[in-house]
Amino acid sequence: MAVPATPGKPRQPSLSQLRAFAAVAEHLHFRDAAAAIGMSQPALSGAVAALEETLGVQLLERTTRKVLLSPAGERLAARARTVLEAVGELMEEAEAARAPFTGVLRLGVIPTVAPYLLPTVLRLVHQHYPDLDLQVYEEQTASLLDGLAHGRLDLLLLAVPLGAPGVVELPLFDEDFVLVMPQDHWLGGRSDIPRDALRELDLLLLDEGHCLRDQALDICREAGRTEGAPVTTSAAGLATLVQLVAGGLGVTLLPRTALRVETGRGDHLTTGWFADPAPSRRIALAMRAGAARAEEFETFASALRDALRPLPVRITS
């Protein structure tokens, strides 16, 4: 016999009703079911009856000796268990989300930082945040900022300042630029190169879109380099750029964190250091203003500053 649903606004079954029904469906005994979920037998019976009324179907066949599932009860018992399992998973996920440094962290990194800082970042995460699922995306600055704004990325590692609204920068360090030249270049080995030496050199830079190219051009403009002075743009990455320098096609500027890796690829290079104050860039983490994980990201930035101290950089406070 079907139990008629109460007319009017449709009602939703409660979790306690579903839990009571699932327990009875498992034990087929009211006393045992009530004990299993810590509910009094009258309360459990009332919860099942209320569920039947809400759904408008009879779930159980009650006799003086036993409890049986009706055909509808057989079908709906599996659904009830699925709902309860999903709610349990939801609560577990919420508990995990409340814990810092768990779940997924989507980190965007610019190409002129990724090869040189990621080993330190990955080591930090592995040693101190083993429950963090770090996913890394190497892209140019404009793409990273778009990903941050639209929620595709959570945190960025890149050169600043960005001048982007709604973005909070967490500075990590400053690093000097070094002049990289062919082995026999007349400025090779010097530690007091004036910036104005950049005015007439054959300068090799990265392709359009790389922030390092823009920074290098800014340095050149500050040094008084004219717009007409030759700049050869031939490389999509620093490795190719350095090989072009080794081949005698010009000179380039490298950040210090890239120097050991890139100049170690060949024997036909020399370096020169600028007189103080040397041209430099600042590297930072960047997050959305008001990010839900802002406190976690600030803690991560602090830990990363400590991890980066062995590198040839000036850590920011």
C-alpha cells in the first residue's frame, strides 16, 4: 500500500531519515538498526515513517516477527546508500579543504624562472607539504595573469611589478643581470661594466611576449641606448639565446639564477658584471586579491624565501 505524499510544497527527505532507512534496510530489524546508528527505536521508526510519507511510497513491510523491504524499498535502499556515501565524501573533502597545504595547487611560472627555481620549489613541497598536489604550468606573463584572473591558476611565480588590478604580489628576491658574451669579447671578465656600455653592443634578446625582453629593453633605455641601436630577436628561450652568443652573434643579459645552468652548456662564453647598482629584476609570487587561500600562500612565500637563500639572490623581507 503506497503512502500518500503530503500535498502542497514538495518536501525533501532529511539525512537522518535516509540514515534510518538505510540502517533498517541493512539489518532488517528495528532494534538492531537503531543500535547501529545510535538512535532510539521509536525515533528510528518515526524517521522511516516520515521518509515514506515524504516520498509517497511504502518502503517496508512490517510484521510482528520481521521487517521486509518492499519492491520500492529494494530500489530506493541502494539510492539512499549512494546519497549517504556522497554526503560522507563531501564532508571529508570539506575537512581536507580546511587543512592548509592539501588538495590541488595550480602554479603558473614564466619560462625565464621555471628551469632555475622549480627544483627548489619542488624540493620544498616534497619535504614540507607532501599532501599538496602541485601542478605546474609554464606560460608567458600575459597568459599567466589571464589564468589567475579566470581561476584556471591559483598562484604565479614571475617577475614583478605587474601593475595588474586585483593581483597581490608577495616578493621573494631581487637578482642582478649579468652580461654574457663570446669568449674573446673585450668586456669579458670585468666586474665594473658601466650600464652605458649597452648603448652600442649587438644585443640578443628573447622573442616578443617574454617579460625578460621588456626588462632588458628598459635597462637599455635607462643606459641611453637609442631606438635605432641593433637588437637581434632570434630566440624563444634562454638556452637558444646563449648558444647564439657562443656563436659570436652578439651579447645578452641573463638573470643570475640562470647563469650557472645556461653558461655551463658551452666553453665559448664569458661573463661580465655591472658596476653597482647593477641592473636587476624582482621575482615574486602573485595571487588574486581576496584569495580564499591567501594565508596559506603567504606562509608558502615565507618558506620559499628561506629555501631560496642558497641562490645568488637578495631575499626580500
